[in-house]
Amino acid sequence: MINIFRINDLIDLPVIDSMSAQKLCSIKDVIIDIREYRVHALVCREKVLGRSLEAMPFKNVESISQNGIWVKGSISHISSRSLLTKQKRFKSYQHVLGKLIRSHEGESLGVIRDILFDTDTGIIKAYELSEGYIDDFLSGRHIVEMKSGHSLLSYYH
């Protein structure tokens, strides 16, 4: 069974150690691997003027619910400069929000407002798109699944 979760819903969720049941931190950001279309790490806190991150690799996540994120292992210190600058494949999810998406035919599909991913694998399954505030109000946002053949990678840069 695939469990889908919105990245925006992860923000401020507590991270809980599955062995001790102790709260480790709260999620402040999510790092995405834009080449593999998956969640790479969950960021708890920035340290020393944003030069390093306290983050949990997604591979350590055991489960995600609306009540929290259960993890095994410890929080790692990651250099944000090397992660986000030198390795262009990793982006903060906030960098992806607001990007215009087009189909292969060049048709505008909308602007990314949220990212939906599989909580078991971290693989991005779909994007929630908006065509503007008036359209959101009149017809709502729409979901574009990754398997629909839209190439979204080029729009991250």
C-alpha cells in the first residue's frame, strides 16, 4: 500500500526516536534530490549562520503520520554549502515551490504549490499545481502525477 503525504504537511512535525520515544526536533525544511525525484533529508535546524544543517537522512525514517515522524538513528550535521550549492541535484523543497511547470508540448500546467511523495520510499509521486488564486477559488488546485510523462527536472534550475 502506498502512503502519500504532502511535504507542506511535514513542516513543524516532531521527529521522534523510535527506540526511546523521545522528541528529537521539529521539521523546518525538506531536501529533495531532483535527479531521482525523491526526498533526501529532513532538516531540523540550521546552525551557525546557515552554514550547516541538522538533518535526518530520509533512509532513517520508519514511519510518517500526522502526529509525527518516527526515525531510527541520529541526526547528522550536514554542510548546507556542499549539499545545496556544490551538488546541484539537492534543493530545498521551498526552492521548488512556485516554479512554473509545462508539458512536453510547451503547455503551461500551473505553478507548484506542494509536492506529494510516498512515505515508505520518499519517491515524489505528484505535484499539486495552481493556475492562480482566482482559479484556486473557482476550480481548486489540480494534481499532476509524475508518471504522466511531464519532464519537470529542467524547471528546477
